[in-house]
Amino acid sequence: MTEKALFSGISIHRRQFLLIFFLIVNSITWFFTMFSVAKDLQFFWVLPTATIVSLLIGPLIAEKVPRMRFLFFWVLVGVISSLLPVFLSKFGEHGTAVSLALWGFSFGIGAPSALALMPALTRVEERGRVGGVIFFVTFAILPLFVLTIGNLDISSSSLPLAVWRGLALLLFSLKVDLGAPLKPVSYTSIFPRREFLLFFAPWLIFGLVHQLEYPVIEQSFGTNYMWTLTIVESVVGSLFCFIGGWSMDFWGRKWTILIGLMLLGLGFALLSFFPLALVVQAFYIGADGIAWGIFTVAFGLVIWGDMANHQQAEKFYGLGSIPTPLALLAAGLASPWLKTLDASKAFPLASFFLFLAVIPIFFAPELLPEKVVKERELRKYVEEAKKIAGRG
């Protein structure tokens, strides 16, 4: 290609990066803003349920349609579904339930294809840094959407959601080379894989613990603490999307994930023994943000693309994305019961499950190729040798 790369050390070209960057930033902020609108509604559970189902259906449709055409219609369906509550609200709660179902469907049906652009357009040794930049921006601006559009009712939020989603249609004026078609793969060949299960299990545990503990923490420490947790988590999490992505490219995927798991597990363990200590509460907030940032990049963009390894990645991302809406669904349904749960029981349980999640990661393979690490070490050694020779 004649077009210049994005920046030094990263081979992805500017148009390719712009396509991935804005498509993912737009889609994820759009979805979580919709969830913020829906979370207090009676039929809120329809949104994550429809998302889970469509995450599995979407890759089956995508493999039969040219990728850019499929992504274009996905975004267009999102614009239309964003506007539907204005017309369906007159049907009361049933109209709201239909709107939420269409919101979930219109996100999940194409999300795996958008995420699968990562392995199609990036090299394995730069995937963490590219993903880190994307999610750094995503979660840096997400609070602005949640605090503005997310606080509106479902009808009032329709137009701003549709406008924001519609901006992604401008991307399809870009002429981007998506590479050669890749080998198709089936769900039945992915799910039984040892490496898939070893990474999927900790991601599922983290998602459930992360969401299910929120009502307990709010009940135990109050609304002000939750506001602090949310703000600091957004700042620290955004920062560690970037730092975690860099670490995954230079030190490896599994060890970066292990650091996040162990920090958060230690945070819950300390809360179990010293729940009122301000230092412990501050440590937990920091650990939660670090783990959230690392895991978002690792399991949102990097791991499943690595695992696809020159196969069509949509089904890997479809399965790998399920823990997020599943955790949101579980937390929403269990919230009234969780608020009555004693923190002295909830925190040790959370710590136990997080440390339990460490075990599969120890047995999981390192997905960053050893050849990449050795080449990088050799290049660093040569650069240092040249500096020494220059000083001589």
C-alpha cells in the first residue's frame, strides 16, 4: 500500500485505523448509552437478552454477505431502531419492550463483524496498542454520553442516539482494503477448544463479579462512594486500556491479564478484612479500574482475534462478547436481592472467585508469538549496541 502507516511501529494504515476506530467507538458508546436509558425500565432485561441472541446470529449472516455491505446495513438498522421508541411509545410498556428488543438486536447483529476488523487489519504484535487507543477514547468519552443522553427517557433519547449512530455512515465513503477472504469456522469447532475455554472462563467470572458486586458496594458504602468509584474507574480504566494494550504487545497477553485479576482479587480480599479503611477503599477503586481497563482491551479486541489466527473471527468475537451483556442482565435482575446481601459475605466470595479465575489463565497458552518477543528483544539489543558504539 502507498498510504502511510498510522505512526512509527504500527503498520495499520490511516484509513484502516479510522474505520476500526470510529466504528467501534461509535458502536460501544451507542450501546452503553442505550443501556443507561433502559436500566430502570420494567422490561430492561429485553435489551441484554436480545443482544446475547443477536451476537450469536450475526456471524452466521455475516459470512454470507460482503463485509462492508453488511456493516453499512448494520449501522443503518441501528439508526432506524434508535428512532423507533418515538413511534412505539404510544403502545405503552409493550411498545417499550419491542423497542428494547430492536435496540439489542441492532447492536449485537453486527458487533462481532466490526470487532473482527481488528485481526483482519492489524498484526498480532500491534493489536494491543491499537485496541488500547480505541478503548482509551471510547471510555474517556462514554461518561459524557451517559450523563447527557443516558439520563433522558426512552423517547427523548431516540433522536440524539440516531444522530450519533448515523455519523458512522460517513465511514463508508472511505475506500479501505479489508484483505483476502478468510477460512470460515463453526461454533462447534470453537467452543470445545481448550484455549478458548481457558480464556473465556476468567472473562465470564470477572464480568459477573464486576457487575454483581456493584449493588452490594452501593448499599454498604453509600451513593457518594459509588459516584467516586464510577468516576475514578472511568479515569483509571481509560488510562489502563492504553497501558494494558501496550503491555500486552510487549510482555504478553496472559501475564497482563493475570496482573489485573490478582489486583482486583486482592482488592476484594482487603475489603473483606478492612471494609471501613479509607486506604483499602482507595486501593480497591484503583484495582477495579486497572482490571477493568486491561480486561476490556484483552477480551474486547485482542484475545479472540489472536485465537482466530487467519480464520474468520466473527464467531470468536460473538461468543467472546457474551459475558458483558450476560453480566449486565444478571446484575439487573439480581439487584434487589444483592442490596440485601451482607458485604462481609459478598466480598470474600468475590475474592475467592477472582483468585479461582487465575487458575485457567496459568494453564492458558501465551497468544503473543514467542518469535515476536525474541525479534523485539534482538532489535532492542542491536539499538543499544549501536548507542554504545556511537559513544565509543
